[in-house]
Amino acid sequence: MHTISPWAATVHADLENNSAIWEKDFQNYIFQVYNTGDSLWIVVNWPDKGKIAFRAAFGMNSCFEVTNLFDDGEVLIIALETRLGKYSTSISFPKSDSTLLHYTTTFKANLPLVIPFWPRDIIPLTQSGNIENSHGHIHVNQEGSRSGIVFASMTKPKTGSIFYFQDLGSLSDYCQVTETSLDDSVGGSWPEIGFQLPVAQNNPLPSDKLYIISDAYVLFSEKIIENEIQETLQFLNHLAEVYCVLPHPEVIYHNWPEITQRCLEDLQQNKGCWTQTKGTPYLNAYMCDYDTPAEVMVQLAVLMPLNELKDWYGETPPVYDDLLDGLDAFYDPKVKTINRWLPELSQKLDNSEIQKQEMVMDAWYLHHPLMNLARLALKGEKKAEELLLKSVEFAIKVAHHFDYQWPVFYKMDTLEVIRKETAPGKGGEKDVPGSYAHLMLLLFHLTNDKRYLNEAEKAVKKLTGRGFDIFYQANNTAFSAGALLELYKITGKQEYLDLSYACIAGLFKNMQIWDCQYGYGKNYPNYFSVFPLNDAPYTAAYEEMEVYAGLSEYLIQSSSIDLLPSLKILIPEFLKFAISRFPYYYPPKLPQEMISEEVKTGEIGKELWIPLEDLYNGWKKSGQVGQEVYGAGVGFGVLTRQYHKVKGEEFLFFTDYPVTGCKKVKNSITLTVLGCADFECNFSILFSGNDKKDIEVSYQKNFILPVKNTARAMHYKIPGNSTIKIKW
């Protein structure tokens, strides 16, 4: 039996003692509206008689009077009044072929009000009325400022599931005037779950205008979730269905070639980016952090995107060879692998954090630089190949020692476990088997040695049964998804594809699909951002960039399979908004007052095109961790993936969806834009000078006009999943 609050204890009796003021039979569900005095309820009846109630409006300590009820068949609008103010609730069903319910409530106070309490808005109902005896399982709920989701199943009575999505961005005005936050506002514990309006105690809600106080979308399903694969698949499908009817903010185009050049110049010229050891230059992890020895991951995190930039420019950036030449010094002959820190500077480690101790390794960290060495080796860098092949046997030895289930920290020389679990009872870094598999598959491509393929398969077996819990660190989970997709394509085993989807579900569970426009969040777009860890309070430049790159490649590699349709919506839309958001990691794009004066590591140069590590939305300042030099490759990665040169021509084209099959024949190019036809990407033709060509663009053989035409660019809107032809 669950303990319940007074705001849940009387719900069943209140509904029983009142008659419905509105009723609708839709998709075999019955939807009813009740006014029970201090609450306006939407009661949903499943086909099998299961019930659940949604508190669309709460009268605080006053009772509602319904002053008008308007129903035109498309939307129901209920006007309500209490002694405290006026409410309006609209109820609609956005899709005729779906159980999706949408309700929005506004409130205009009669006088300025402090609001010290607000109840949760979802209560399961039972035939007997004993709400406390119902049982349910919460699969997903909001963590921090992630999406306002509750995904839950009612298991007693055995009814089905709900997918609840509160569009938190709609409440930005409320949070701005009351100085409140929407962090952790959607959640609760069974049986009182859902959204809880942030309490306004310090700043009263003004009486000047209407404020949206709820904007909820709810999907209902009769399917009983029986395992973690069904759980993650249903999550993705429901999220995509809701996403299709959400309002989305405008996508802003940024001049990434210019941003890249500015970042490259600051990286090369600003001394705060660099340190030296025995005359060899190395990148600092953070601006002006000269106390911490150079790290191998930092060098390779910039070197790999520089390699891509080298190919795109057709010339080698000046710092490229410096970084490449410095890699050998990270090889530690004592353990026969690359070390995190320069071995000869191990005595400079200050032991202030676990990883800043000699020979202590974070499980994911060993694989990350080896992956970048493998990518460089596949692109022909012999130094990287030599260092990789000298180091990889140690990684395999560690994998075997821990039976592909890594702890968080271990000693490299003894393999002693320093920290076993991320938190008590939570296990180690659970996506490390996937990132290890990704490394092994890169080695398989490099050497054609099936031993590495076998290693990859052995590792990913440890991901089975984990579902959402695979996610530990966003970029490594993205690598895991890619490795599992590749294993599916090689072996044809459905379990690998299902696990791949589970990884991606973990990523989307940790995204913020709403636009925070209050506090400092109103200074930059933050819609569709991804958090680096399950409990991270901020988004992080480098991890976001690697998720972006990983999912871009995932979509391209999956174009040859029958990909889950929901991912054809969600992945390209994430990529589109990521490209529009990323420039705001650079301090020159932000108001100076939102950048923290106190910095954990190093210093912040507010004029530099080097990204901040951390962006907070809401009321917290950004840049508290530092300005991450190892994130300098963000712009390089976007430029090389989204801007496409045309051989022999003075123009290039940009898309914010991935493209494949680009072919040039004489004076024309054909290409395929990935994604879903229900959504559009931005497609631009950009000219390098004033010599603008007469260019025609056709979609599915139909000529289309640009939505904007300037002296140096032509901008188009192109549906996803389409074939484009450019002719000049």
C-alpha cells in the first residue's frame, strides 16, 4: 500500500460525487471532464475499464465556477473562475488516428499571488476507489531540466501505459516573473505523478496578464510492457509521435566557415591554449590551466577533427603536426599502452581528484584516445597506427580481467579496483562495453583481423537486459549505438539492432526537448540539447559534439536498413537543432553577465572562440567548469559534415540534415537528404565571391524556389527523405 497526500486521498470520492460536464468517445477510449470544486479533472477510461485522472486546473483554496464551455468538435475550451482569478483550459486531440490528448491551461490572477504549493496532476483510479492500492512502474521521469516526461505503466489494475509530455517551454513567462525553475517539475512517486507547478514564494505571480501554467500532451497505450526492449522502443515511438505535434522554435543559420576560422586562429595563437614539456607543445584541457599535466585525450580530441578539417581545406593547419608529433610521449612502457597523463610528469599530479593520481584510469577514458588513434590510422596516419597497435593489447587485457564489465576507476599497473560503482547499487560505467566494441570494430576495419570482431561481440553481450541503464556518458552511449548497428549489419542478429535502439533511447531520455526562455536561458537557444551524464546539471560542448557526430554517422550507416521510423524523425531533428545551438558555447555569442566570474579550472577569455565546457539554462551562470580547449573541434566537426564542396566550382552547399549518394555529372549534382518527409531541413547554396551562378534546384524532379535569395546565398526548405538535383 502506498502512502498518499490529502490532494490524492479524496479524488475518487470527489469524482464519484460529481457528474461529468463533458464526454467524448475517441479511439475506443472515453474522455470525461469533471469539476470537483477545487480541481478540473480529465478522466480517461481505457477500453478495458482502467482509469486515470489528469488535474488540468487547480483552484488553490477556492472552488471553480464554469463560466463557459465551448466545443466545436476540434477543441473544447472551458472558462473557469474562482475568487482568485480566471482560468481557461483547452482540450484537443491533435491526431485523428491516435490516442494523443493535448490540454493547456492558462491563469490570470485577480491580485498578485504567492503560490506556496501545487499538487501533482496525474492520479490513477481504481474500481474500488483505493488509489493507495494501485501499482505502477515509472519507466522514465524528468531529471533536472531534461524533457518534462513521465512514461509509466499501470500494473494493478493491469491496464497499459501513458506517455506524458509537459511542454515546459510554454511556462517560461511564469518562471521569468516568479523567478522559479522547471528543473525536476515532472516526476513524483506512484500514485501521485506528473507535473507540479513550481511554487512562487519569493516573487508573486503578477495580475497583469494570462500565464500558461500547464501544456501537456498524453499518449495512451493498452500494450503491457514486458521487457526493457519493449520499454525503450515504445519510448522512442511515443516521443516521436508527440514531437510531430509540438511547436518548434526557429532554427538559426550560422556562418560555420567563419566560426571555424576564428576558432582555429584562437587555438593557434592564444598562449592560454598551450603548455610545453621539454620544448614540445601540448594543448591544455582548459584555458590557462598550467598546473595540470597534458592529457592524451585532449590532444586527440582536437587532432581528429583537425584531420577532417585538413581534408576539407586541402591543406594542413599549422598546429596539426605539433599535436601529432607529441603523441609518442604518452606511451608508457611500464604498462605498454598510452597513459592518460604524460608519464614523465606523473609527479606533478596533485591528487585533488581520483583520476589525478598516478596510474589511476577511468574505464571509458582508456578507450577514447585509442578510438581516435584508430580513426586517424584508418585515414592513413602511420604514427597513429603504430601507437594504437602497441597500446591495444593492454585494453584487451583489461577487458578480459573485468569480464567486459568495467569498474569506474582502476589502477593500470595492478588492475586493482579503486571505485567499483558510479553510485551504491548502480554498477560501473555500463556503456563502456559498447565503446570498447566500437574500438574493436575500428581495429577490425584497420587490420581485417576477426579477433577484434569477436571481441566486439563478446563485449556487447554485457549490454543485454540493461535498457535505459546502458547510458552512462552520452558520447560513449552514441558510440555504443553505432557499434551495435554495425554488428547488426555484419551478423544480421536482431538483438544487436534492438540494443542499438536502447542506446539511442537512453540518449533521448537525457535530452531537453523544450526551449528554456527564462533567466539566463533566454539569451541563447537550448531546444533539443543533450546532457553528458544522467545527473549532469549542464550540457557540455565536447560530449554534445561527439553525440552529434555519432548520430550523424548512425543515420548515414542505417540508410541501408529498415530503420525504426521514429528515429528518422528524432535523429535528424536533433542534428538540425544542434547545428543551430552549438555556436552559443562560444563566449562571444553570449552576454557577458551570464558567464560565471568563478571558474573551477583555469580562466575564461570572453573574447575567445574557444567553447565553454558548461551551459546552464535558467538562473545559473555558465562557464563554471571552465573554457575547454579540447572542445575546440566543435566547429571543425560541423563544417566538415554539413558543408559540401563542389569540385571545380566556386560554390558549396549546406544542409542541416545528413546527405548521402552525392554524385556530380557535368553541371549537375544529385544527392539524397535523409530523414522523414514530414519534416524539413535547411538547404543553402553559398557562393565564395560575387560570381553568382544561375542555379536550379529540384526536389523529386520538381523545380523549387528559394525561400530567401541574397547576393551570396540561396536558401531552401527541403523535406527529409528526398532526392535533390542541383543544376547550373
